[in-house]
Amino acid sequence: MVAAREILLPGQMVFQEGEMGDCAYVIERGQVEISALRAGHKIVLARLGPGQIFGEMALIDQEMRSATVTVLNEAHLIVVSREQLRKRIDSADTVVQLLMKTLITRFRSSQAGLIGALDDPDVTELAGEEDTHPSEGLNRAFLDFKHEHEIEEAIDKGEFIPVFQPIVDLGTGRTAGFETLVRWRHPTRGYVSPMEFVELAEASGSIRAIDLLVLRAAWEQLEKVRAAHGLSDGEDGPFLSSNISGHHFSDTEIVREIRELLDGAGIHPKRMHLEITESVLIHDPEMALDILEQLKDLGVSIALDDFGTGYSSLSYLHRYPIDHLKIDRSFVARSTDSLRSLEIVRTIMSLAHTMRMNVVGEGVETDAHRDILVSMGCEYGQGYFFGKPLPVEDMAERLRQEAGTHAAVIQPALG
Ligand code: CMP
Ligand code: MG
């Protein structure tokens, strides 16, 4: 709906205290007076001028107008409809909604109470009754607080652990590396799926801590296994591809963390792949570029995750130092029965190769999926066909077995 405008003359009333309201107003020109009647006296609460908003409270809490608004100087008002505001309020974070409602309730009751106190000895009566039926939205917000707290505790107790999903070199069929994924090993609920906590950890920001501790633990574990099986620690050694949330792209802390990890563990930086999503590049393009370039200076590789599902605006791709494109699983999954998906996969592949990026096909579940990717010259594949996310013991076993077959193949040649 296009915002309507109203022009009102001095003395005209916009609305009266106690009415129900279905719109708010932004003052473009002129001045209005906000007043309330208490014990028969008019009390002027405020005078508002250009750029200020009024009438928003009734829209937010769906209660009556808290005050009367009259025009002082010819006022040009932009009318904001309930729907315009509603959409934004409904899409806001539930905690923000809770805080907003709490603030308005407090404001209404203190306004009613304090002003009444001037002339009315029975003021306490004016304070609203306690709302004993919080809405479903509010209950959810309280639950979110509780779960956020549990996540923080789990971080402290070390309950977030890495699992390792194989990424296979499609040329040789061998495991080239692993994507590190997070699992919550909950003391009573068992393994909690990331679907149940990542969104909340994103909203509260604790995803930063989770990303980093999974990254550190994964490298520590892989390096033990790698050394035990005598695998290369040079750039051809097994890599780890780790998800880095957009939260890390608001400052350069992540650069410091990665540098420390590389130095401390003596990891060849090429073996460290950091997965980001397109949203990181869209949100604050300049900041993202700055941080990615600092990471590249450390020598690590950058992978663009879930490619094809986000904005996929090709115009930005060449601006960023991206080494690997991960084609989203949905395209790979449909490539065997939808010509369109097949062509999307082909197009992404040739685009990536033109830009000298490697491609990882995600969601490879059948040999047909694999064959399609191989026929297009795709470098890497990932998915249940090659292996589920593995706990560290199974990851170690997989590398051990492959090292064994590898040794068997190359030893005669050496001997
Ligand atoms: P609403 O309750 O919808 O209608 C009256 C409006 O007056 C209210 O929203 C606020 O926008 C505004 N209002 C109420 N009290 C004050 C105050 N103390 N100062 C400034 N504006 C107020
Ligand atoms: Mg990923």
C-alpha cells in the first residue's frame, strides 16, 4: 500500500485518547500537541515536529490511543497503515518484539500512574492489571532466552564437537578432505541436530564461539590422525573445509583467530578451506572484501557454500578471492531428472572454471549424480554416496584404509 498524506489545520484533532487506532503518522511539516485528560485536567505531554512519529503505540500493542493529538501548526502527515507496520513487526526477532511490548506496557502504566499522582490519591488503581496470559509469541521469546542460555552452557562444557563429512577427489575417487560440521553432544538428549540450534546461535551471536571451537577441535583431531598415518602435511595433505558464519565478518577478529591456529598447529594454510555463504558478500560487501583479502594473505582457501540458492548475482563473483564453489545439493539432487537443474549445474561449472575456481558438487547420493559431475569435469564431490558426516574415529579409519590401499599401489612402484 502506498503511504497516504493528510493535511490538517491548526486546532484540528488527529485522534482522541481512548479511541482504537489503525494507523500511525510521521510528521512531514508542522507541529502537533500530545495531551491526555487526567481527573478532568488536560495535561500536555509533548509537542512533536517534523520527522517525528506518533500513534505507533496503539498499532504495536493493539490497545487504545494513549493520548489525544491536536494540530498546532498546519500539519502535513504521512499515514502509516497498520499493515505496513505489522509486516515489519511480525518479521522482527521475537525477543525484540517482546522488549517492544514490554516497553510500551511499562510506558503506558507509568504514564497513567505518574500523571494521575498529581491530582488523584488513588493512583495505584491506575496501574494496569497484570497480564497473566502472555501471547504465544512472547512464550516463544522466553523459550528462546532459555535455549540461548543452554547453548552458552554447552559451549562452556565443551558439548559442541566436530564431525567430518568426506569430500572426494572425483579424479581419483580418494578422500581429499572433509567438511567439518557441528554436533551438540547433549548429556540427556543425545546428539542434537544443528537444525535445532544453529538458527538460535546465529540470532544470539554465540555461533561465533561455536564455529571457532569446532574449527580448533577439528584441526587438532585431524592432525593427530594425519600424523599417525604418515599422511602429508604439505598442501596436498587432507584439507578441512569449515563453515564460518556471517557473524565473523563484522570485524577482523577471525583473521587473528585463523592466524593463531595456523601458527600454533603448523598447518599448511592451503589445507584450510573456509566456507562462507553469499549473504556475507551481500550484507557488507566492502567489509567482506577486506576480511577475505586478509584471510587470503594468510594463504587459506575460500569456498562459497550453497552456491545457486542465494542471490547468485554473478556480477560480484570476480570481485572476491574465491577458490572453490560448492554447488548446492538441490541442483545435484535434481540433475538426474530435471534438464533445467542439469543445465544449471553445467552453467555453474563452466562459470567457475572460467574464473579458475574449483567446484565441489554437494548432495551426491547416487552413482548417477557422481557420473554427471565427473562428465562435467567437477573436481570434488560430497554427499551420502561418498560418506555421511563421521565421528573422529570413523574419519581416522577411513584415512587409515585409504592410506593402506594407497601404499599398496605405490609401494611396488617405489620398490
Ligand atoms: P498511541 O497511543 O497510538 O496514540 C497516542 C500517541 O501519542 C502515542 O501512540 C504516542 O505516539 C504519542 N505519545 C503518548 N505519550 C507520549 C509522550 N509522553 N510523549 C510523546 N508522545 C507521546
Ligand atoms: Mg557448508
